[in-house]
Amino acid sequence: MLENLSNKIKDALGKITKMGSVDKQAVDDLVEDIKRALLSGDVNVHLVDDFGKNIEKKAFEKLPAGMTRKEHVLKTVYEELTNILGSEKPVISLKPKKILLCGLFGSGKTSTAARIARYYKKQGLSCAVVCCDTVRPAAYEQLEQLAKKIGVQFYGQKDEPSAEVVLKNQLKKIKTDIIIVDSSGRDALDKDLIDEIMRLNDILKPDEKILVIPADIGQAAKIQAEAFHKALNVTDVIVTKMDATGKGGGALTACYETNAKIMFITKGETPDDMEIYDPKKFVARLVGIPDIETIVEKAKAAGLESSAKKIMKADFDLNDFYEQIAGVGQVGSFSGIADMLGVGNKVPKDMLEKQQEKTKKWKFILDSMTPKEKNNPDLIDASRTRRIAKGSGTSEPEVKEFLNNYYKTKKMSKQLGLSKMRQGDMAKLLRKGGLKF
Ligand SMILES: Nc1nc2c(ncn2[C@@H]2O[C@H](COP(=O)(O)OP(=O)(O)O)[C@@H](O)[C@H]2O)c(=O)[nH]1
Ligand SMILES: [Mg+2]
């Protein structure tokens, strides 16, 4: 399972986030750990080597403004993984089209024919699936049942031995927006299979020729992708059975290496177990930090920088204070941010989640204040506190807690008289100021 790979990568990154500072040794160790994880996931050794070299090269580049070395290393790992696992999310057009599926026996073509039909049906297009597998016994019934289950039209000719005859006859009848043709497979990439698929291609003149590849063959996906591409010029790839193997990373990297566009991945046996392959999201999940890109971008955002500066000068109001705590929290999980700031490992996860909950409440509290109160919190007496609690659907102690955090942070900031702070220091300050992380 991919979880294995994911856990190994997360462990390796976890070691780095626990360190005070990141030196060459730490990066070397990190690279070794991730390389080992990728190799065990059947990623090609040359790709893995290049991956390692790129990280070692980039890890000690000049730091972009506002970033710590740790964040930079994390970002580099993320970017290099994205580089080997794919680039952009595929664009899936919703215009009427004809689709031909090909792939070896057992790769998941028939199940995937149904999944694709379901996908387009959900987008409001009418769909038909056509059984052109005249080799495998019961192929007809399998697709017929799946079509019935998801409510799309089914076409086929039970006792006709020629796939081409079936296709010609059925095409005359079909009027749907989307036509999906399921073909037969063979155990190996033999000439019969390729000849048949090329004849079907000539008859159908498909808009999309999709190769279905099972993830469990790992990097051998490259051989299949290349062979089908040569014969048929496949336009897209679907990688199936991502749930059932640890070699999924190997299959994805191998496909991407051949420049095949991976359109969907499937992860289960039902018609719903398919998702668009978005490499960036995929990698973010793999490394365990959702929205990492957004987080990195946001951390650099000017608004945050300016409120951070105000806090450093002890000259800040409730708006600035809230922005510092929640500005980053709103784009990702609070624990993700704490990890980036290098404090995540020191705090139990549930505490961070509690803080995130609290931050949501603080937003309601802030929204219930007048602009004057936000600028000058000293105005907030007992009766205003009552009004704010009522207006925000919180309690008076919760409003007081928010204000206390603000005052504590302000006091700390004055005492320390910090003029030059980096993001890590800001986290420490907020923590000392009463934030419980
Ligand atoms: N676990 C898992 N099994 C799958 C997936 N996709 C297909 N299968 C199973 O793989 C087997 C072969 O699938 P099938 O669609 O008949 O392959 P075909 O011979 O290429 O048409 C079936 O038992 C499917 O249920 C998947 O994403 N995950
Ligand atoms: Mg089949």
C-alpha cells in the first residue's frame, strides 16, 4: 500500500522538523531516508538518484525572503517529489467524445469503463459503454451488469466472435454524448492484441485512447506505456489498483517518465473508486501536509508580514493579533503550520486541534466587535464583553480568554523588545504570550 511509502516519508520529514537547525548531515540523512522509501515503492533507481541530487543541490541555496532553512528544505522535497510524480492536474473536457480503452488482461479496463461512464454521467452527459471484448468469457455480462448498476446504456453482441463486427454494428445505434469502448486484453503484449486494438481504432476514430495500467506492476508500467504508445499513440493513462499495492509510486513515476498524461487513478473495486490524478495534491497527501503550497505562499504573504512587524514593535491591535494566529491557520491545518514553524513536534496533536477550534471561535468574537473596539481593546468593559459573547455565539470567559491572549502577547513583546524576529521566534513569542502551542 502507498501508506507505507507515505509513512516512511513522513517519518523522514518528522526527524527534520524536530531538529533545532538543519545542517548538511541532516539533509543527507533525509535524502537517504526518502530515497530508500522510494526504492522500496519500486520507483526507478535513476529517478531516485536524480531526486536525491536535486535536493542536495537546492537545500542550501540562498533562502527566499521570509523562509527558514527548514521550510525551504521541506518545500524542496515537495517540489522534487511533484517533479517525478507528474506536473499539472489534467483537464478533462466535457464535450461529446468517443473513448477507446486498451490494456492487458486484468488491468481493470472493464471496471474502469463503468467508472468513466459514471464520471461523465455525473457531469450531466449521456453515456454508452460498448463491450468489444470477445475473448474473455463473461466479459459481456460483466459490463452489462456494471452499466445497469450505474444507469448508462450498454451495447454488445453476445455471440459475435469479431470485435470489429461488434463495434461497427453497435456504433450505428448509439446516440449518446460519450461512447466508451471496452476492448479485450491478453496476458502479454502480443501482436494479436495490438492488431485488434489498431483495427478498433480505425473503426471508432476515438477522441481519446486511454491505456489502463494496474499499479501493482510498478515500474514495469513504463514498458507497457511505451508499447501501447508506439502502436496506438495513447492520449491518456489511468492507473488502477492504487489501493492494492505498495508499488503505486513506481507505476506513476514510470508513466510520467514516458510523458503519458495520467488522467485518473482508481483505488477500489466499485464504480465510485476513481479520482482525477492531481499530482500536487497527491504529493501533499504523501508527505502528510495538505495544502503545503498554499501554506508556503501564505506564510510569505505581505499582510502577515506587516502584522508580524507590528507585533514585534508591540504596536498592534486585535486585528493584527488575530491575523497572525489565524491568517495561516485558515489555509491549512494548524498542525501543518506548527510543523512548518518548527513547534509541531513539541505539541500533542489534540492540543493543536483544540487551538484550531479556538481560533475559529476567535474569528466570530472579532467579527462581533466594532472597529473601535478592535483598534482599542481597552474599551472593552464587562457590558461590551457580554454583548460580544452574545453576538458571536460564544461565552464571556471565551471573549476574555481571547483578550487575555492579546494582552499577554503584547506584554511579552514589550518586555522582549524584539526588533528583529524570524518566523520561528514569532511562534515562540505567541506561545509565551499564552497561546497553547
Ligand atoms: N483493489 C482494486 N481492484 C480493482 C481495481 N480496479 C479493478 N479491480 C479488480 O481487478 C480485477 C480485473 O478488473 P477488470 O475490470 O475485469 O479488468 P480487465 O480484464 O482489464 O477488464 C477485477 O476483479 C476488479 O474488480 C482497483 O482500483 N482496486
Ligand atoms: Mg475486461
